[in-house]
Amino acid sequence: MADEEKVKNEASEILGQYQNLPRLVVFDLDYTLWPFYCECCYEDEMPYLYQHAKGILHALKEKGIDVAVASRSPTPDIAQTFLNRLGINSLFVAQEIFPSRTHKTEHFQRIHRKAGVPFSSMLFFDDEDRNTEAVSKMGVTSILVDNGVNLGALRQGLSEFSQKTASSSRSKQK
């Protein structure tokens, strides 16, 4: 618990370094928030998150930034059970967990409709480059993670989001 609080505090410090923050941060589940494919698990197993994930989620919520899930899981029931068991289910304003052949674009269309947040105001973390590439084309700042979401990935995401937002507002002023 002390580690989670420490990560939350560090994530809050990182968030405080940026003027332009996303309105919504979207996370994939498998190999982004947790280190496994939930379809390879049983519902009665005890799931666990990557070390920094829970602290980052709580820091975002504390800062007033909404969070959502976009997962192409063939076992949404197991994913939902795991989110509940981990005590993080209530943190998400939208959860789009279903199998899809369209990368994550369909998930993001649904999240956009539910949350009412423009794609340009979203930040997305995923472990598959095909998903980050497809969603980037929609205008979402997308970050590819190697070993799950962590403080380094959060810093990278906020930096890229901030740069993109700044350059977008500069081009509008011309």
C-alpha cells in the first residue's frame, strides 16, 4: 500500500508539470494494466496489476481526469470480474471490453459517444502498435507500452499530448 501511495504521489507530481492535460485517459487491459491475457485465466483466479498502474489511475482521478478501458478481449466477463476484484471498476467512466477485428477504433467511437470527449483530448496506452497506430489516426495521442503502464509511460504520454496540443493551438492562431 505504501508503494501505491508513493506512485500516486509521483504521478501527481508528473501531472503537475503539464499545463495541457488530457480530459480522458484510456487504457488497454492485457499487458497494459495487468501482465497477462485475461482469456488465459479463470474467473476464480486473483488478478494483479502492474506495479505502477493503480497509483497512476488514482492520481488521474484525483486530478479530475477521467479514465476509461478499451480492450479487445474475447472474455469480457473475466475482465469485468478482475476489474471488480481489483477494486478499480468504479474508477472508469467507460468500459468497452469486447472482441473486435477493427483494432480499437470501434471501442473509441463508443467511448467518445459515452464520454463526450473529443479524440484530440484523449490519451491512450496500449501494448500493441497496431492499436496505437489505428487510434492515433483518429486524433488520439497514443503511447505504446512495453511492460505495462508505468510512470515513464505516463510522462511520455503527457509530454506528447502537451506538445500536440500546443502545436495545434499555435496553428489555429496563425
